[in-house]
Amino acid sequence: MNLTIQLEPGAAAILGALIADSASLGLHWLYDSERIASIEKESGLVFLQPNAAYYADKKGFFAHGHKQAGDGSGYGELCLLLLQHIARHGRFDRMAYQSEFCAHFGPGGTFVGYIDAPTRLTLRTLLPLPSSEYPEYSGADDDQFAALATVPVLVVTHQGTPTALMERVENIVRITNHNNVAVAAAQYAAMVLFEILKGTVATEAFTRALPFAGEQLRPLLEQVLAINALDSVGIAARFGSACHVMQGLPIIVHIAQHTSDYRSAIEANIRAGGDSCGRAIMLGAIIAAQAAKQSALTSAIPLAWMTRYRKLTDVANACERI
């Protein structure tokens, strides 16, 4: 029996992002598709306990030795940080958010886990300064996936025009990723989710959002949109499965274009290997939001997956306050 729960589309997008990230943690940054297939046969794919043995003698990076099944990656923690910030303040306050970022990810902070390059370099900029002197753009010149981690929250909590959303996305992305490709990727992803929450089907939203993708990303997205069948492993081999948005965003679009339910999408993403958690944030948000807009119970987030996410109560409380 496949138990699911129906959610309001905005809440579905946020929960879809965070649960997908958590579900992917156990095989995050394992690049060997054959090894992933072997593990799937033996143990499944989702909510696996991080295990160094999975990575032994294989291409990959074991980063989550201090985490448990059901935890989130640094991407998920960044998404949740912004969600709780807006729930707490009722709006976005840049300097307060930067202070909370330092308190969470910095030395002695509440986050325990791997710190990626954008986060580390952002901390290096902010930590020596009093909050009154924080620069507006404190991020690294880096196009890694921290750039997309906050996008579901930004879109769901936005109440203005598409133009205002694009400005908001740029301002917040540049706090961690002061990089034009990163901003373009986030603006494209934001516009896709914005369209879906308006009722546009995902396949059409991917095309409508192309003008926001920028000159480097747009040709890659056009290539992947022309592919007619799901092959997440093959697409990852073609575009790359590392931490950069130029590699991962085409994989997100490909999987979302060719899967109709949340479970299948997240499992296909894990099979693609590499930075599966980085891709999971936007993929989970898109698939869950579309399912909720269509009232498709068969496409909703599995209830069993929700119960395995260790910070579900924190997310639910923040969503209710918002």
C-alpha cells in the first residue's frame, strides 16, 4: 500500500525539496552508477544510513560520516534556515539572515557536517565583520548548488511580480554565490516553480522560463528538453553529475520532464549519482508542487518518507507560521 498525503502546493514545494534532499543523503557524492545499482538491489536507494563502505575503491566523496539516515545535507539545512528566518521575522532581513547563517554554519554553530566551498568562503567574508558591515553580496564566485538551495522558499513566500521575484532571487543567491551563472540558474529554477504554482504544467514551465537561464545555461537546457525518454544515468554521463549548476540543472529538468510521480523522480536522481542532494532540492520542489496543483494523490510525497525526515516538525511549524 502506497500511503500519500495531499498538501497545499506551496507547502508541498518546500517539503518536497527538503525530503528529497534527506532521502538522497545516503548515496550523496557517489559517482559510480554500477555501484549505486548494486546498493539499490541490496538495500534500496532512499534514506540509507551513510556508510563509508559504499564508497570504498569507487569514484566518490564520503562526506556524511557524522549524519544519520533522515538528516539533511548542507543544502537542506540552508533551505530550512531561510524558511525559519522568514517564519521568525515575517519577511527577509538581509543582515539578520547573514548573522543567522554565521551562527548556524560557523564555528561552534548548530550545523554538524560537511561545509562546501560557497558556504566556507561566505563565512570567511562575514565572520570577521560586525553585522552592520556585512556586504550586500557576501558570496563566493562559485556556481555550485548552494545557489539553488533557497529557491523553493523564495518562490513560495513571494507575493509580488515575476520581475520582483527575479530581483529577490539574485539578491539572496549572491549572499552565498556571487556568480552570474549561479544567479541565472536560480532565476530559471525560480521561474519554473513560479509558473507551476500558477498552474502551468512543468513541461511548459521549463520552456517559458528559458529567457531567464542566461546565455551559458540556455543551450544546455534546450538540448535536454529535446530528449524524448528518461535516462538519468545517461544524461548525468553526458552533462556531468558534480556540484555545478551547469551540470546539474539539465539533469533536474530531464528527470522532471519524464517522471510523473515524486518517488520515481527522486529515485532516478539518486541513480544519476554525484551531487544528488544538490539536485534534489529543486527537483523535489517541482515534482511535489506540480502534484499538489493537479491534486494527484498518486504523485504526492510518500507518507513513509515524510516520517523518516528528522526535521519534519521544524518544517511544519515554520510553514504554519508563514
